[in-house]
Amino acid sequence: MRFSFFVALRYLKAKRRQSVISIITVISVLGVMAGVCALVVALAINNGFRQSLEQRLLGATANIDLLHPADNAIPDYDRLANRLSHLPHVVATAPALYEEVLISSHSRAEGIVLKGVDPAREVHIGDILRHLQSGSLNGLTETFPDADPLVIGTELAQDLGVSVGDTVLITSPQGYMTPFEIVPKYRHFRIVGIFNSGFYDFDATWTFTSLGAAQRLFDLTNVASVIEFKIDNIDRAPQVAAAIRKAAGRGFDTTTWMEQNHSLFSALHLERLVTFLTVSLIVLVAALNIFITLAMMVMEKNREIAVLMSMGARKRQVWGLFTLHGVMIGALGTALGLALGYSVSGLANHFRLFHIPPDVYALSYVPFLSRATDGVWIAAMALGVSFLATLYPSLSAARLQPTEILRYE
């Protein structure tokens, strides 16, 4: 192997009369480098989007929701939540009341989700209420003579043109029945806080009030629409959800964060697969260049090969030196590609170089997350393709007959 490696290394050094082979070798190295770099960057983007969306979704919503689909209401929710809080892996529980409503201020109006919560318990489920840009969380426990407290997102505050201390009107579709028609019910709310979760959908469409205020608006007494759970291991959500359903009793159902965001993460997984297959074509093109390089080298150096074999070099050694030559081209390109890919990803993520519209992608910039495991199997794939590209030229070199080549020398 030392002999094969020594000769293969010498062949990497170009001579003047081998300038064409040298140029193709450089192109092969650059091709492998470009393919590996593109794969590292593409997978870093996919990982970044997945982790950012997952963290923000889990930070804004519960890991598991307990529902009562038949009645769409859970009476005596405090007792039930306290009982279920003692189940294994359950970290915190909190009741909540959801409803889609219309919020308006002056001549502006938006459709939103109003969530009635117990502030002291809600902060242990999600972290939206911890990201207040202005105002105070204590405002949700205050009472006003003419309004109820309300916390809204930055995007919604900008759309409505309101700030902390302003009063808005919230109209519920669940109104009063009169002899003529259903009259929508409405109440005034005073803004006591504005949050910035960094997730456009939440900042633009979610609002929070006290559980009691939501019950008054929807004309409900001692009722919650959902009990939220935070668990110690999000990957065990299906198993913990099954235990919660069993403990809650007949008529209850659960949804996990995986089920609620299944379509989003399935799309990211499919995008990852398509990206890998597409960008891998660059590595395949580079492998063809390695094949061409070795094929031309075998034709160029057939006399030297014959001399080596006549001096005692075995066919296995000849096969090994050309295989090593091709693999070294692939290894050099892979090393350069990994270094460049991880450098680009790190710098782009640190300085947030690429900005995107948050109302479309839910994020304001392109996140990059480079993982060492991705680099390992990308390198293995690139080296494997490079090795396969060397097989035929190397076997052709090993099958040369030195007597036929040297006969007319």
C-alpha cells in the first residue's frame, strides 16, 4: 500500500505535458467541493428552519391538549387539571378558553384568536407571555371599571395602531338570541401588554386575556375549552397523551404538538429529501470528472504502468494506486467543501445575512444549523461516489499487458 500511495501522490503533481489532465483534476476537486458545500448549506437551512419553527411552536403552544369534543367544554377544569398534573412526565397543566373573535379599534378591524388563561399557570406552559415588549404580565390580573385586560402581539398592535393603555372592542360571534335574530356580544378590553414571540402568526392573530374575562365574553361559567400540558420529554408526547386520555375518562380526547404541526414538519422532511437528491447531482457530475481524469491518465501513462509491472508491481498495486488517486481527489474536494460549507453556514447564521418576509415564512431571516452528523454522512457519500468512479479506470489499468505495450518500444 505504501508503494501505491506514493505513486498516486506523485501523479497528483502535474507536469507540463499533462496540463489537460491537471485542469480536469482541478475541475474534479472543485466539483466535489461545490457539491459537498451545497449539501452542507442546504441541510443547514433545513435544520435551521425545522429547529426554529419547532422551538417557537413549542414555546408558544402546549405539548399536549386535552379536549372534550362532544361538548367543546370542560366543566370543573381546576379539579381535573390538578388530578392529571400528578401523572408521570407531566410538568405543568393550565386550563384555557379559546374562541375566534373580531377585534376593532376606530376604523380598523382584524379577525383573531382570543385565549383566556390563568397567567400564573400559563407561563409554565408556553413562553409567549414572557416576551412582553411593553406593559406587564401583572396587568392580566387587574380589573378596570369599563374594560377587561388584554395582551396582544406586536404585529396586531401595528395593524390596529394601538399601544399599551388603549382600549379596543372585541366582538364574539356567540351572541344573544332575540325574537328577531342573534345579536353579537361585545366587550371593551384595555391593552396591558404587547408581546413579541418572533413568530408572525402568533404576533398577528393571538391575544390573551384572563380566564374570567373570556368566560364573561362568551357567557360561560366555570368552563374551559382545553387543558394544556407541558411534559418533560416532547418525544414521549404520544405515550403521555394516551395516559392522559385514560386518566381523564370517557369522552375526552388529546392532541399532541406532533399532530397539530404534522403537515408542516412533513413538508420540511420532504424538502430535505428533495434537496439532498437534487444537490447530490453536483457530486455525481464531479465523480464523472474523476472518471474522465483517471481514464485519460491510464491512456497517458500506459507505458509507465507497463514498466512498473515489468519491474514486479502486482496488478493489485496498480489497481490500488489509481483507486487512491481518485479517492484523494474526492477527499480533497470533500475536505474543502466541508470547510467552506460550515464556514458559510456559521457566518450566515451569526450575522443573519439573508432576510425573508415574516408574513410568508413565519421567520424574519434564514436560520442555518450545521450538524456534525450531516457532515459525516455527506463526506461518506462523496467519498463513496468518488470510489465508485475509480473502479473501471483502475481495473483497466490493472489489466494492461506490459509485453504488448513495450514490444515496440
